[in-house]
Amino acid sequence: MLFRAGRPDEEILSTARLGFRRMTQSRNSVLQWIGNHFLWGKQPQNPEAIEIMYRAVPLERHYAVYSGLSVVKNKSPNLLHTLADICMQGEEVGRITWGLGAQREQLLPYITPYLQDAD
């Protein structure tokens, strides 16, 4: 578990980013901690924390979406595309929809190709 112990945000996030892929346990706890301290209800939201959540999707999809990506206020096009891919796999649809807010219309262009595909 990460503990602040007076350490600057940059050091904490850098350590989490560098060690995340090598972790074998507690990835979900790290993502929840980062989400709680740097994203949920924060203004401004920390861009490095958003990047960690984005990069964590292949390893811990549920916690990356639930604890971080769904609560990002201004989702980038890359983030919207990733969220559309996750939805079209039938995962986390409710949480992603809940977190879209005013950006629902911006997600549609990323879902349209799936709807038009014959497969």
C-alpha cells in the first residue's frame, strides 16, 4: 500500500507507475488509492494519475475504470476510445455510462464502427 509520509505527489505517482506492471498482488488497492487521492472529487485532477489508470486497463480493467477512468472530468479522445472498446466487450457498461456525463455524445463516434460491423 502506498503511504504519503510527506512525499510529494510526483514521487508517489512515479513509484506507482514504475512498479505497477511488476506487481503480482494488490494492484486493485493501488488503483483505488490513486483514484481516491488524485481523481475522485479533485479539481484539478492529476494527469499522471489518469495516465496510470489508462495504462492499467489491460491488467486491472475493473478497478482502472471504477476507481479512475469513469470519474475523469474531461476525457480525452484516447480515453473515450478505450472506454468505448470496453463497453463493446460488454464490460463496465453501467459504470462507464454513469461517468460520461456531458461527454456521451463524444463517445458515439467510437461506438458507431462496432454497430456498423457485420460481425
